[in-house]
Amino acid sequence: MPISELRAALLAGGRAAFDSDHAVSGHLPMGELPAALMPAAVLMAVTIEASPQLLLTRRQAHLKRHAGQIAFPGGRMDPDDVSPEATALREAEEEVALARHHVEILGRLPDYTTGTGFAVTPVVGLVPPGLPLRPHEGEVAELFHVPLAHVLDPANHETRTGEWQGRSRRTFVIRHGEREIWGATAAMIVNLSRRFRL
């Protein structure tokens, strides 16, 4: 997938929040949402090259939340963060040493609400390939890239039904090699894919 197509698809609706009519929201039924959602943001960093790659991390196994899961660099908003973009860039610096001046922000995807009470804003940005990234030892077990074309292909978007807190819930799963991307991370990728089909 050429970078020009990515730019066109993401910027079609302007640099503000994208149209969410066809988005996977992640919202739980009314009455099951926490009284106050915690704002958070993640960076969906795409490399600028002939075959663009998407940056992902695997969280450390000892963490209290989402241990061992594949995720984007990101986390909760700090009081000093002026925007979701500021949160995503700060967290990417902290987690994988991605300097913010290397990131060209294209825009946001619709917020995704997690069952753990976070309203997560995915921020999409372009980065040069081959940056000397480094995982934060306390939070990130590894960082890696997956081909953007592979993860955006709807043919690779599986659905799986499981039980969470006594209720049946459906989640997306995207496989690449031996890895499985699932949950909120997979749903955000699906939303990025759907942006190309609006």
C-alpha cells in the first residue's frame, strides 16, 4: 500500500476526528460503562517506505493491566497533556524511544472504549523507517513491525467470541506469523482498514 493512499484515506475528512459511522466502538452496554472514562491515547506509527510497516509492542508479562498483550505505544493522558496527540507522542517516547520530531501526525481515528474504563484515541502518524527504537524495559518486552497491507486486509480480520466478566463478547483477531493481535489493538486496526472503504 503506497503512502500516498494512506495519506489520502486519512486526510479525506480533514485532520480532525474521522467519521465514526462504520467504526468498531468497543462500547459496553449502557449501565456497564464506568461512571467516568479515563482518557488515553495510542500512536499508530506507520513507516514511510515502499511497503509501509506498522509499529507494535508486546507488553511485559508482569504488568497489572494487559500483561503480555500486543499493543500500540500509548497510555492514559497526563494532566499536562494538551491533546491526545501530545499523550500519544509522549508515551511513544517513553515506551520505545520514538522521538516526537520524527512523527508526522495525520489525524485521529474514533475513540475506542475498553471494558477496563478507558476511552482511547488512536493517533495515526508517519515515521521514517530504520529509526533506532528501544523498548522501555519495565513496560515493553519487545517492539516489532508488521506489514500495513497485511493487517489492513479484511481477509485477515477474524472474529472470536469469548466470555468476559460473565458475558459473551466478540473480539477481532489479526494473525501475522506466530503472533495474534486481538482486542482493542485489533479493533483499532480494523477501524483504520474501514477508513479505506468508506
